Amino acid sequence: MSIVVASVVAAVAGVGARNIIGWLKDATGFNVRNAAASAGVAVIVGIPLVTTAFVTAFEGVSSISDHAQLTLFVTQIAAIAGFDALAKGGFRAAKGA
């Protein structure tokens, strides 16, 4: 898989994981429009972050184990999920809510 495709998949999976967790926490208060808007912003911002991490990790490496690749991929998904939560919290704090 190319770095670009892996970055897009990791960003979308991270945002998806964050939205699923939010829905599982409170299905009645979950707003699909807000989640979609947040997901769009997080994917746009997240893709360059994940791409940078992947390029840095794999640049100049002739071979890397499958286990190390999977670990890096899952770590980036978790990072995007956490970044999404941080961004949402920052927007709430800026609004004073």
C-alpha cells in the first residue's frame, strides 16, 4: 500500500473510531451533522499529519517488519482519534461552553 493511501485510510479510520466511540457513549445526544462536519475537518487536517509520520518512519528504510508496519498504522489511527477529540475540546473551550 502506498503512503498516501495508507494515510487516507488511517485518517478516515481514526475519525470513524472517534465518532463511533462518541455515539456509543451517548446515542441520544449524538448529532450526525456535527459529527460529519468534525470528521471532514479532522480528515483534511489529519492526512498531512499521518503522511508526515509515515514518510519519516519509512524513508530510507529498505525493509520493515509487518509487525512494525501494523503498529505504526494503528498508532496513527489512535493519534487521529485523539486529535479529533482535542480539536473538539478546543472549539468548545473557545466558545466558552
